[in-house]
Amino acid sequence: MHQKEKEKEFELLIKQHELLIFKVCAMYASEAGDRQDLFQEIVIQLWKAFKNFRGESKFSTWLYRVAINTAITRSRKEKKFIDLYDPASMPVQISDVNNSIEQEEQLQQLYLSIGQLNEIEKAITMLYLEDRSYEEMSNILGISEGTLRVKMNRIKEKLRQMTKNN
Amino acid sequence: MELDDLKEQWKRSTENIKPSNNNIMQLIQNKSTGPLEKLKQRFKKPMVLLPLVVSMLIINLSRRHDIFSDGLFWFYIGICLVVISYFFYSYRMVSKMQVMDEMVKANLEKQVQTLENSIKKRIVFIRVMAVLFIVLMEILMYYQQEPSFAKWYAQPLLLRLSCYIFLVVLFYFFTRSVKNKRYTKLITNLKELVSQMQ
């Protein structure tokens, strides 16, 4: 395929899946500047890897792999992240949804707790919230479906405990 | 509130997010600012700078006499080639780690393996280089009596040997401290992530 055509195809695919990248950025970066940097880094890595994309898996599966791998590689240096985590950085803005004050507080707690999960748990949680099947999650993360179910239950329990303690 | 309660809100939220004004084609023209790219640049710079420095040394040497029969010339060339190979090898290792489209677990495992292997090889390489440097210095003395090192060769053998031993020990601790400072924590973190995926 001609370079220009390849670029056009890539641009179109990224525009179609931009939201997925935003969500990964929101999950792994706490501040607006960091999120923008991560977005750019993910797009660069996607472009580098695009030459090898043969369509053997769904585009969204492939995109999640690159985005999560990039985010994990980058977030290794951002250990301050856990302390500074801002719930407002999540794609679901509290103000977007009409909740009672109590519900909003609970929601805040839940966001804070998600921010304290480790990189792998964040990836599993995000894919779960995205309603991805365990089969697709397994294709993205490389963990067996059975292990993923066990991990998901543990994460839910962990979040429950963290929300209670906060 | 449970995670499942958030699921619905998470789904609904996507309807509120407007498309960005990011110019994708412009973004991909930018250089990566990720940690692996920075590491790659750290290895790339010496590959460019070293031949320049060695060329200057050789030009300086060629003013004195025929360089091809000069042991020092081959000494510079040898050291330069070996050091460039070292940086090239390191550069390639990081390039391999930059492939991001594998499954997350496989990618992390690959990074651990690549890092561990390359660090081991690089440490051995640096230590061998220190020894090789010493051997070449002494060879130059016996076969050429290189005038640039005349003062050094005039020193008693015991003093030279002590300095060489000091150099080897220094390199040993230097490589160990660089490994601990730069990589041990990183590898431990990566291994921890991999173990969480078992």
C-alpha cells in the first residue's frame, strides 16, 4: 500500500477509536499534561506498529495492546501518581451524572481506589468497565480467561475494602 | 458503591465525550518522549560522537608519520570499533523492547528477559574492555615504545600494576553500581507485574 494511503487509513482508524485511547490515558495519567503526553506517545507507538498490523485480531484488540503496553512502560516513572490521583481525570465526570451527594461521594471514593490499583489491575478494571469479553481481555493481556475471572473478583473485593477504609 | 455500578455510568459517559482536535498526522511526525526512546538516544549519541573524536585523534597522529604502521592508530581504531559495537548492541536491544503490539504479559516478559540478558552482556563487555585496554597499553609499550605514553611507561612495573588493578576494581564497582541504580529496581518492578499476571 502507498505511504499516503497507509497514513490516511491510520488516521481514519485512530479517529474512530480515539475514545479508547482517551480512556487508557485517563486510567494511567492523573494530570491533563501527562494525559496529553501519553496520548501522543500512544499514537506514535501505534503508528510505528501499524506497519506490522495484519488484521489477525480486531483493530480495537490490537490498539488496546499497544496503548496499555505504552502506558505501563511510561507509568513506571510516575510513582507520584498514586498520591496525586485526581478523580476528575476519569472519563466519567462526576458532574456528568445526576447523583445524590452520598452517591457522588461513593463514586469519588471508587475513583480514588481505582487510581491506587497497580498497572495490571488498572488494565483489567478498565477492560471490564469497557464491557470487553473475557476472551478479548485474554487476547489483550495474555492472561487465561479463568485467571482473569479470579483476578476480577479479587479486584472487586479489593476496591470494596479500599472504598470502605477510605 | 460497587464496580458494576460504575460500569453503566462509564458506558454512558462515552456519549458525552466530543472528538478531539488532535491532528493525528502531525502527532506521528513528533518524536517519542517515552523512557525507552530516551534510553535509545543515550546509546545513539556516542555512536555518532565517538568516530568524530577518534577521527580527530587519527588526524593529529597522521601529522607525525605514516599512521598505518603505527600501533597507536590500530589501538584507537580497535577501541573505537569495539565501543561502537557495544553501543550499537545496546541500541538494538532497546529497539527490540520498543515493539509494543504484543500481548501485555508477553511484552513484559520480553522486557524482563531482554533487560536481564543485555545488562549481563554489557557488564561483561565493560569489564573485558577494561582488561583489554590494559593489555593493549602494555603491548604498545613493548612493541612500539609509544612516545605519547613515555611518562607512563617510565613508571616502575609495580606502580603500573597497582594502577591497573585499581582500574579493574573501579570498573567492577562502577558497573555494579550502574546496574543497581538504573536497572535493578526497574527489573524488580517488571517481574512483580509479570508475577501479578500468573
